[in-house]
Amino acid sequence: MLAAPAFQSWLEGEPLDIPRLLVAADGRPRHTIFTLAHLPEAERMFFVTLLLGAVETWMRQQTGTGSLRALLYFDEIFGYLPPVSNPPAKPYLLRLLKQARAFGVGLVLATQNPADIDYKALSNIGTWFVGKLATDQDKQRLLDGLATEDGLNRRELDDLISHLDKRVFLARNVHQSPPVRFHTRWAMNYLAGPLTREQIPALNRLVGAVPTAVMQELANPTNRASAVPAPEQTPRLTLPVGIREYFLPAEGAADDPVQYQPMLLAQAHITFRNRKYGVDTAVTRTLLTAVTDPDGRVPWADGAAASLDRDTLQTEPRPDASFAPLPPPLRDAAAMRRMQQDWADWLAQHSEVLVQANVQLGLYAAPDVPAGQFHQQCLEAVQPKIEVEMQKAAVPHDRQISALRQKITREQRELDEDQADLSHNKQKEALTHTKTVLGIFGRGRSKRIEQSHRQRRLTEKAASEVTESQETLAAMEQELSRLEAVKEQELAAVRQKWVAVAEGITAVPITPFKKILTWCCLRWPGCR
């Protein structure tokens, strides 16, 4: 399968590294979109299976959480969760629907035909958004899944779904009851339909995306034989025991003359191990450099990093090849051993791996963990601490706010009573005043005037009590706003404190562990 021509394109491009696809190098969340419209059906299923497998593998390396860590959106699930057959992607989707929520991974699956989805998948979906359905079969499949929830009447659901208009949806959440109808808002622009392969680069250019560059070797080296004098040539020398030599084939036409140039190839296997930081990794370093110093002193820092492919190394040169002069240190076994030891000493002083560490949280990341992923891990680690401390900090404030709310309730009740008394006294005062005016020339005039004055005083007292209650209530409302603001400030300070703790990431250098395994050899790259 790997050797098939159709598979070669899958070995290039961005790797399916889920942490890298979710979080950018600077720690910002990313939206990664995969378009499969240009692929044949078999390759679509192949890629979706690869992607879901990578998501599940990454998911099982995470800790459990109650907050949303990542969201996988799949537009048109038709054919990937059929009720009868078992395509390769179906087991992954079923496992994700059953288990992903425990790891903070959410799934959004969209389809136009609910009848074509396995009932085992429908039974594990917690939130439904149901739009206008074209067939009764689709509606019945949804009713079978929705009606299993407690408190839902199948006939009422059938009536709700049957009368949905365009751009109107029925939302059903297992944690909320009953279902809710809502209208979708208008988009900022009309949808243009499916994209072609030619349109995708144009969209990338709009946001300044840079396509991945494919490194290519130069296929046409410049022929400088006419401009540069012919290099000095020597016959092949017999090397002493202990010096290994290898030959690399030259590029170009097979009948071109070849001359081998002597180079020192140094390789080291460096182990980094630190129990405190959880580091146990090994690094292989390969260096290719020319040796020009007669005493064999090598400027290791100026050497070029090289890759060592043992399949390309040859132990015998071409019969018709010539050799450039061999420097004395490269034909001296003792000098080669000194260079090998010098190589090990230099690596011990200049080799290190950086471990991301959050000392306050006691969290450490392996050298290959991206900075954004470790930052997200630290934020998730402080989230429970934030919740606990915020709950603790809110207790005294909630106690004060609750007591003040009770006082406000009592004061509001007193205000209502005072306003009722004021209204009653005003009515009684008006009646008394009317009687006094009508009986001003009759008997008991002084008594009625006295009653009118007394009722007036009662009215003024009631009005004063209403004003006092209103002022007290306004002061209490102002104090309530102040207490709530103080509470919010303290809770924000708690969150800010722990976010600062999560961002307290430092780089800890780890030096090599014990002895470095090294070896040096003579390498003859072929030149034409």
C-alpha cells in the first residue's frame, strides 16, 4: 500500500499532529479546515479514518475535564455512520460519541438525512438541532431518538417538527426541558456553494497564509571545470587499523569522472535523563566537517549538520575514481581517537535540551511538546484551583449580599405599606376637609376644624415615612451594587492570579546523562 503511486501524495504536506492543528506555536487556538470535495469516495473514507484515529489517539493522552477542550465539526456525515454497514470510520465515530465528552472533546455532526444514521449514534447525542425535514422516514427516525427522553410526548414533538418553517430549528438538550424553537440569523453574505481546488489558494491569499514549501535539491550543478584548475589528485592510501572509511556516490551522469574528497564524519548518541522533570530521551547528532589543521583540531561549532543514511554508504570506491589529498590527521589512528574524544567533550559542554517547566504547578513538558500545548495544559491545571478559590472567596460576599437583599425586601414591604397609608390618609383628609367646609356655619365647627388639622398631620407623617423609606431603599440598592462590584473584583483578582501562575513557564536546560557514545570515520563524498 505504501508503495502504491496513489498513496505517495499522503506522505507529503502537513502532518496529522492534533496538538499542532489545535494550537498555534504562540499558544493561540486554531481553526483547521479539511476539504475533501476533490477526493474520490475511497480516499475520502481513507482520510477521515486517519483523522479520526489521530484525534482518538491524542484524546486518550489527555486528562479528564468538564470543560470543552476541542471541537470536531463534520459537515455531512452521510455514509460514515450508516445503520447497517460498517465503513472504517464508523467505529471511531461511535467511540468518540460515547467517550469523547469525558476528555473535553465535543462533536458536531450535520446531515440532511437522519434516517441514514445508526441508532447507536443517535442515542449518544446530547444536543439536537432539528430543521425542516423532507421525508416522513427522517422524521420518524428522529422521533424514535427524541421520544426516549423523559417528559417528551411523541405527538407534541411530531407536531412541532411538522410545522417548522424555513430557517427555524428545534433545539433539544438532554440537560434542559422542554425543546425550544429558534430562528437562525442572516449570514453576512450569501453562500457561494462548494469550493473548487483553484479557489482554495485564493482564499488562503486573502488571510496571508503561506503554503508549505517542498524542499527540492538542485538538479543541475554548475560545471566549473573550465573556470577552475583541475584539483590535485593522489592514489588511494591504505589506512591503518581503527579508521573506518565510507564512500558516497556522486550525482550526475554515470560516465562523468569522479573525485573523492576527504571529510570527517562524526556522530554521537546523546542521552538526556532527568527524573525530576520526567525527561528520558535520546538525540543523535551527526556532523560533517573538513579537517584542515595539521594537529587535528576541529572547529566543531562550524561543522555542518548531516544525515547518515547507512543504505547510501559504500565501503568501496568506484574503480575509475580519483582521490584528493588526505590530510595527515585523517590517516592517523591516534589522531582520530583524539578527535573522537574531543568531539565527546565538546558535546558534553554544548548539548542540552530545554524542558518547559511550571514550577508553581509542578508541571513539566517533554522537549517535543509544543509551547502552546503546554500552556493549554497549565491553564487546564489551574481551572479547578480557580473554581475552589472563587467559591471560597465568594462566601463572605454572598452572605453580605443575601442579608442586604433581605433588608431590601423588608424595606420594600414597609415602603408599600407606607404608600398605602399615605393614600388612605390623603383620601381621609380630603373627606374630612370636605365635611369641614360644608359644616363651617353649623354646630361643632371648631371640632371639625381640629379633626381636619389632625388628619393633615397624619397625612404629612405618612408622606414623611414614604420619603424616608424611598431614601433608605435607594441607599440599600446602591450598597448592593457596591458589594456586587467588590465581589466581582475579588473574583477577577483570583482568576488573574492563577492565570499568571499558569503563564509562569520557564525553560530548564537539561544536560547530557553520563557518557556520550561517539564515533568518527573518514567519509569520501564523490564529486564530478
